[in-house]
Amino acid sequence: MLVLLPPSEGKAPSEAGVPLALGELSLPGLSAARETVLSTLVELCSGDVDTAQQVLGLSKGLRGEVARNAGLRTAGALPAGEVYTGVLFDALGLAKLDEAAYERAERSLLVFSGLWGAVRIGDRIPPYRCSMGVKLPPLGALGAYWRREMESVLPGIADGLVLDLRSSAYAAAWKPSGEVAARTATVRVLQEREVDGVLKRSVVSHFNKATKGRLVRDLLIAGAEPGSPGELVDVLLGLGYRVEVSAAGSARKPWQLDVVVTDVH
């Protein structure tokens, strides 16, 4: 099972320590592209701060992120699972997993990134600020840039079920196709509630991240290794989730699963 996750915009603070070793990151086929994006980002952020702030889409309160990006090559690096914070990663709770579940997380989780393309949770990276939606001159839109690079790397590691929990911006960096698409499942979180005596459903926005984080955590703790979207549905039902298939997959389109909740938290 390969689980595709978005990163978090928020990152753990940088600490003194051993800096990034780019060549030691997983997916070595992305090394050259990572070096290109890293060099371009560091150069941008080492120049005019106003320009960098505008390119990166940062608010005034995040202006200090420009300086942090400028020092990426010498900043202390941490495992990606510790760098990424936020709703999904809080619910996932990597630090609280037992050893066996954490090892499964290291094997199966792949976090997409505007800077690194994609990393495993054990890959050591420094905190950074560069979303997939950025248009980084002269490279252009990072989603399109990484899509070209991913096509030659990711199909080789997607050899079983692919559980795609990415947001739309990060999904743009790689779209499973062919037989990989047929064994890929995406998840939508719907809240069901009664309104004036009628059951209605709505797409959950912010709290869908928490649900997805808990879902992945439960799969890791259970030691589940579903090999197909159909098997995933059975496993999730067994774990107490209410899951419905809204669209079966094909050679062109992944499966679409709905996880229905009554409370959002």
C-alpha cells in the first residue's frame, strides 16, 4: 500500500543540527530536480525580500519565512514526519505509533512537496515554505514542473493499492494513469446531518484532514495491507468507518470513496 499525503503549510521550527543531505533522500530519481528547485528557491529568497514574498504568496506575518528559505542549505534537518505539523499530521500522530506501526508508516507514506517533490516520513529535511501552487521563476508552476519528473519515478514504486489523500494542488504533481489508476482510491469526507427532518450531506473542508489522518493511523495500527480499492473498503468497514463507493475505477480514473461522518472534530 502506498499512501499519498499533502504536506502541511506549517512546519516545526528549525533547530541546530546536521543539515540537509540531498542525496540521502528517498526516490533518488528526483535528486536533480530537487537540486534545481532548491537552488532556485534559495537564490530567490537571498535577493529582494519583497519579490520573494510576492512570488511565494506570503502574508506580511510570514515575511520571516523568506530568510528561513535563504538558509535552507545550512539549517538543521529533521525527519519529515517531525517537520510537518497541522491537522492531518496531528490526527495521524506519528510520534505515538508503536514501533511496528511506525515502520509501516515509513514504508507506505509519501508526502508531496513543492520543494522536494515527494519524501518519505523518515527523510531528513529542513523546515521550508514553498507550496505546490507557487510559480517559481524561471521554472514556472511547480505542479507542472514536478509532474514531468514524477512520471518516470512514481509508477515504479506504486505496485499495490494507492490511497491518494492529497489536496488538489498536490494531486496536480502526479496523476495515476493506466493500470495504476485502476488500483488507486481517492477519499472524500462527507458530513451527514438532519436538517428540518431531512438527512443532508455536505463536503467537509477543514476537518476532512483530521478524518483522513485518523483513517491512515487506524490502518497503520491495524497492520492492514489491502491490495485493491475493494479490499480497502472492506478493511475500513471492519475498522468502523462508514464507506461508500461513489465511482469505481478504470484505466483513466481512480476509484472514488466517500467516508460519511456525523460529527466533525
